[in-house]
Amino acid sequence: MLHDIISKRKKDFAAGVQTELRAQVNKTRGVSLLSGSLTTNVRSEVSGVSARVYKNGVYGFSSTAEYDDDAVAAVLTAATENAVFMDKRAPQGAPALPPVGAGQIMREITNSDPEQKTYIDFAKALDAYIVQKCPGLSGRGVSIRADSMEKLLCVSEGHDGHVIMPRCYVYLRLTADAPSGNPVELFVPVGGLGTFDTVFSDPALLFPKVDELYEKLMQKREGVYPDAGEKTCIISGELTGMLAHEAVGHTVEADLVLGGSVAAHNLGKTVASPLVTMVDYAHTCLGAPTPLPIYVDDEGTPAKDAVLIRDGILTGYMNSRQTAGQFGMEPTGNARAYLFSDEPLIRMRNTAIVPGTSKLEDMIASVEDGYYFIDTNNGQADTTGEFMFGVCMGYEIKNGKLGRALLDTTISGVAFEMLKTVDMVGDTISWSSSGFCGKKQPMPVGLGGPAIRCKITVGGR
């Protein structure tokens, strides 16, 4: 746990400027087995303190990997001097940042730290089960990654905070050769919020996941390529979440809006079917915790949900305090930094399309000739909303019934056009939070949604 030596420095904050002082430690633990051989065994920590000062529209920033009284004093002085220097050389004359209230937010999750042998033994138990129960594989992999971000924040205007966000995932990867001789592969992450010992108590609890993955792999091994072209398809919650994050979410981050994203001229306009509502959730969704709950951001803004699309209409952006003032919107706590040495950027938190009323079985039954796409292994999009996602698992739909499994393919489109074709939205939400968003800095994020029925371009073979 970080010891608080920064709160007493509030007396040293310069008058008339917004000051943020943040101490932080990032921890990573990881092991990987490839076909039974230990290939990764990592324990790392990165820690330090930073200060950021806002003056008339410009920021001064400073950081150091030391964490003691002298280091805190030094970064605070340097950040203040940098802000004054920037204001003199590149004056913006911008107003003060929007107020966000004042207070203190404490969200400390138990942050235990099992020894490395615990991770290795767990991975070996899973690998042994795969060897025993999954014949005919040409490759197998088991990886475990645990990471945590602990932040201690002290601000001149806003909410001070002390938060810890640990997460842990086991990644299972199986490979087999298809009758053609080409390898086919499937991969699944299992885990969530919490430390390794709280998320995973017994390797045997993951054996059903191994069985399910192996069954899908054997189906895919006999799979076919889909036909290329625009098709009526159902995409799973995992793919809906990737669409929400990659193809829509980034276009409505206010800094990218200012840079000319497609959302810049679409505020208040129809960008999706009336069935589509999309929210960047802070910490609670539909009465349950989000995968990676955020309660206060790194500017001291209490985290609130940001409604981005409501009933098909683009209604808002994700903002920092500065961009919220520029757009006349409410700051909702979207400014986050990955390391102590990073400045906060506008980032997504838990971005999802809101569930509707349709049952998955009814959605499948409604498709005469199309596809059900389930799992993705990669994706890319740009600020025009144009996207292409790799699909590594799916099925044909023929006459309202699932058919043969599919080999790897792609789906693509332009998000604000494709979303207008949505005519059914599933009634349950699924989340993914095992990866990182790579916008300038890595950042843990959650993404999710229900299954949706839409028209989408299929890449075929």
C-alpha cells in the first residue's frame, strides 16, 4: 500500500491554478507455458510520483521515480514552473476548469501478492489437464497475468482519492491441424477484477472452460469459410463490445473529436438504429459492478456514466475537465494515466451497448441465410468509424438454425452506418476486460454488449 506523503503538500500548491499530485505503483505478475515449457516468468513494479499544473489553458507536468518528501517537492515545483513558462510562451487565455465539487474517494480492494510458484503450479495443473483430456492437438498454451494499479491522488480543486484496481486472467490457447493440413486455433481469457488468489481458488474450476474450448476447436477443425459480401448476421456480445470500443468509442473521445473524428459533426444526429443506446459506464451497469470500476479519475473528477448514444442519437462525448469546458458538457471522470510518468488522457472505462429485449434463440431463428459470429482475435478502426475485426469462431445460420462452424474470417463496415441496420438487440450483456487499450498509453478497459442482429460485410476466405 502506498504511504500518503502527498496530502500535506496541499499547503504548497500555487494559488489560482489547478494542481494535481499523484503517487502511483503498477505491478505485473505473469507466467506462460507453451506446450508444457515455462517460457515467461515475470514480476515487475513501476512506481513514482508526478505533478500537473493547469494555468490559463496550458499544463505543466513533471514526474520522478523517487517517492519521498524531496521528490514530491521537486515535481511540484517543476510542474508549476513549467506551467508558468508555457503560459508566457504560448498563452491560451482559457478560462478556469469546470468545477467538480470536493471530497475524498477511497476504493481499496485487497491487494495480496502470491508468490510466483503459486502461478506456475496453477498453470502446470491446467496444462496437465489439457494433455490428458484434449487429444490430437498440435499446440497448447497456458498463460496467467495479474496486474494492478494503485493511485494516491491529491488535488487543489476536486476529489482526493486512494484507489487500487487489481485484475487477473488465465489465457488458454489450443491449436489443431485441419484436414487440409492448415492449423486452426482458439483462445479464451478467463478471470476478472481482483487478485489471483481471490479470482482463482482451484485449477479444476477451469476444466469446463478447457472442455468447451476443445469442443469448439474440434468443430472449427471441420469448419468452412463463409461467403463474402454483405450478410444478415448476429454478432455476439464480445464483438459488440469491440465495436463499441474501437469503432465508436474512440470517435467520441473529445480530444479525437477536436482532431476531426467522424463524431465532430454528428452530435445530436442519428448515428444508429433507435434500438441502440451506448454508455461508457463508470463503475455500475444495470445494478451490477462493471468489470473495471472507476470511481475517480486522475484529475479528481468523480466518475459518472457518460451516455454517448441514446435511442440512436449521438448525445455526448467522453471528456477531460478541459474539453468538457470547451464543449459545454459535464466532466464525467474519463481522464486517466497508465503510469506515474504519464499525463492523464481521455480514456474509456467500461464501454457497452445497452441490452434490449430479444432472446438469442429468437434472433438466430429469424435469420434464413447468414452467420453467427462469436469470438474475435483482433480488430482495428479509425476515427472515421471504419472498422475491420478478425473473427476466429462462428457458425452458419441456415433456415433459422446453427450450421457448420466457420474458419477464420473478417467482418468490416462503417460503424455509424452499420449500426443503423440493427433490428434486434439481445437481452443479456457480456463483458470483456482482459486486454489493454493502446491509445498512446496502454490502459485496462472493459467493453461489452448484447448480441445484435445487423447487416455487415463478411470477408469470406
